[in-house]
Amino acid sequence: MKLNIRHVLFDFVVGGILVAGALLVASLLGPTAGGILAGAPIRTAAVIFLEYLHRGLNSAAELTRGVVLAMVSNVFFAISLYLTLPRYGITIGFLVAAVVFIAAVLLLTSLVP
């Protein structure tokens, strides 16, 4: 597969706009609203659509399978982060949440064909 620099740059611009938009909403409406936008399917839809544009429908469908596995794992990540941040701080909180996320992904990928 050949790397297309224009596609990569376009993807970075789209992703940057989505992240900046979530932070803007957080600054205007509060962190919870920004978090809802950050977790909303708009990012997923953008990634799947970009995959479709670059590589076609079959690749986008396969990417969607991975998104489902990651979204379930993200729930465990968010819960872990929510529980560990106030007690252990940002570094330990993210470390624990990342380990929980990876464990969930590994477990789910071993269960789902």
C-alpha cells in the first residue's frame, strides 16, 4: 500500500478540526459538553468516511469492526480514568486507563472472530 501524503495531510486537518471543535465546545459550554462531543460518533464517522474515500467500502466496513471493539474498550478506559484521576492524579490515571483499554481490546479481539 502506497502512502499518499495528500490523504494524510487531509486526515490531519479533519482530525484537528474535530479536536479543536470539542475543545471550543468545552470552553463555551463546559467540560461535560466538550467530553460528549469528543466521544460522539462524529469522529468515528469522519474516520470511516475518510477510509471509504481512500480505500473503498470493504476497507471502511472492516474499519467499523475495529471501531466497535475500540468503543466497548473506551467505556472501560473512561470508567477507569474517571475512578483513578481524582485519587491518583493524571499520570497514574492515564496509565491505569491505558492498561485497562489494552486489556479490553485484547480480550474482545480474542472473543470476536
